Amino acid sequence: MTEHEHPDPWADVSLPPPFDAREIYEYATSVGAQRRGERRRRQVVLTISGLLVVALTGAGIGLTGGDGGETSIQVATQASIPRAPARSKETVPAPRRRGQESAPRKSAARPAPPRTSQCNGHAGVTSSSAARLTAFHSVRPLDNPHDTTTTAPVPETTTTTPPPPETTTTPPPPETTTTAPAPVTTPTTRRTTPPTRIGVSPETVLPQPAVPGSGPVSPSPSPSVRRRTRC
Amino acid sequence: MRGDEQSRSEFDASFPGLVTVACDAARRFFRFDESVVRNAVAETMAQAFERWERVRRHDDPTGWVIVRTKDVCLEFLRAKSETEDPAISGNIVDTLDRLSKRQRDVAVLRYLMDCDEATTAVALGTTESKVRTRAERARHRMRGDLERVYGVTDEAPV
């Protein structure tokens, strides 16, 4: 239509001799069209990249639950609080790391027992678990002094701790007691005397399980105690 | 596609008037070097075609082309290799760099391209009084450095 009306736009242009309107027109249309295409491509890329950023950000927020991942951390810490202390006596604030906690969950029996042990202690359903907790809780102070002295007492206590109930463990304490009175080290006698408590504890300690602070219990002894008590 | 054809036809219809304006402005700007004018005009018209969607909706497409011609000429002037006499173009650039952006725009249109106050005001989107004030300040700042090329003196016009 108008294109037919102006077939040659440069025809009506009157420029001084050195200038060629047709040349300028062709240059302007060709270069201008090329730049226009590049500009459109750039705008498309920008809009697509912007949409991608928005979509990925939204997806990331959606995956994290909308709180930026804090919820997952909180869940991990909450779940690990009762277990971490049970693994190592020294590292009480264990719940910091997830990897360390998640791995022991599988190996260390079942996570539920420690929780239920406290609850059942009140109910009196599983007296064995209650005895377990109290026994190790009482053993704790014993282990630390042993560690300070030498390596010898440590293995004894470790062996004695699991058995505390009755059968195999009872022999070591007497041995230690016998050695304890030996004139060599009096502190050992003081330390070994507590094992006698262990033997006594299972009976007297039954009411103690209610103590919530006894949470930090080593994981390894607890299963052994369970087995024995069950048997 | 039909929009592109319509846009192209509108550009074709406006081409004669716009290229004439651009050519006149560029020739006055590069009055000391005609060889650059053709390239400057071609570049200006290429930019007009590239942004024709915006130019066609502009209140004053002619003013847009004048301002665009000014920018293109300044770019060519700063690229000293484009001109035959780098010394003159360097002197003009140094003189214009002494001005603020607004004063430079007004000075180029008023003194280097010989546009009147009304055309300058419309092209820059301002008022004639502001154009007059800025032109006066720019002329004082240039201190007659462009008198030899453009005839711009430090004295007030009679």
C-alpha cells in the first residue's frame, strides 16, 4: 500500500553531490535490520534468563520448604539430640553434624529405645532399660578418673560397665577390688570401689531412670545391657 | 510480519525528510571535514531504522534525529581516526569537555549545528529560556576556543 506509494524512498531526496541518498538508505535498512534482530535476540535471551532465574529461585525455595532450609536443620538436631549423647560420653554436643549422626542411627540398634526408656521408666514397664541408664550414669564419673591414670584401668571399666548386671561383669570388679587394696595405688581402689556400686545399682537404681539428665549414655553398652536384662 | 511491513513503509515515507535533516546537521557539525558527514548520516539513519518503533511514536521524530545526529557526530569526533585533521577534532573535544552535559548538548545544537532556540528546545525536551541560559554559560566557558572553526565568540551576540 504505502510501500507502493513510496517505491523508492531516496527518489525524492535532494542531497548535495557527494551524498547518495540511495546508498544511505540501503545502508540504513540493512544495518538497521541486522541490529534490530540482534537487539530482539538479546531481549529474548534476557527475558528467558530472567524467567529461569525466577523459576529456579522459586523451585529452590519450594524444595527447602520456604524457610531456607532451617526447618531441615531443626529436624536433624531434634532427632539427634537424644542419640548423639548416647554414642560418646565426651562429645555431648554431638547434634551439630548430620553425617555422624545419620550413620550411627543405622548401626546403633534403633533410635526409639533411648526415648522410650525414659518414658517407660516412669511407667515401670521396662525396668531393664531404666537400670541401664542409671548404671551408666553412675559409671560415668568412674571412667574419667580411670582415663587420667593409665590405660590399664580403662579397659577394666569398659568391660565392667556392660556387664554390671550380674554374671560376667561381677568377676572383674572383685579383681579390681582385690588389686585395688594393693599398696600400689590407692586412688585406683577409690575408683574401683564404684564398680561395686554398679553391681548394686541395677537394683537400687530402678527408681532413678526418671532423671532426664542421664540422657547422654554410650550407645555400645546399652544394647548389651538390654540383651542381658532380657535374658 | 504485517507490522514490519507497515513499519518499513512508514520509515520509507519519513526517510526523505529525516535524512535531509540529518545531513544538514552533520554537515554543519563537520564543516571542517566533509568526509565524515556521509558516514555520520548513514549511521544516524541506521540507528533510526533500528529503533523506528520508538522513533515513530516520538513526539518529534525530527528532533530525535537531530539529537541522534549530534551524538553520532560527537562519537565520530572523539574517534579521532575518523577525521582528517585530528588536531582540530582534539581541540573541539577538549573545549566541549569543559562543559557540563546539558551545556554541551545545547552548545553543539546551537553553535555547532546552527539550530535555533526553538528547534534546540524541542529536540532536547526543554524550554527556550533554559536553552538560552545554558547556551550563554557554555559560550562563556568555551572562551572563544571554537571561534576559528565555528565562529563562536566569547562576546555576547549583538
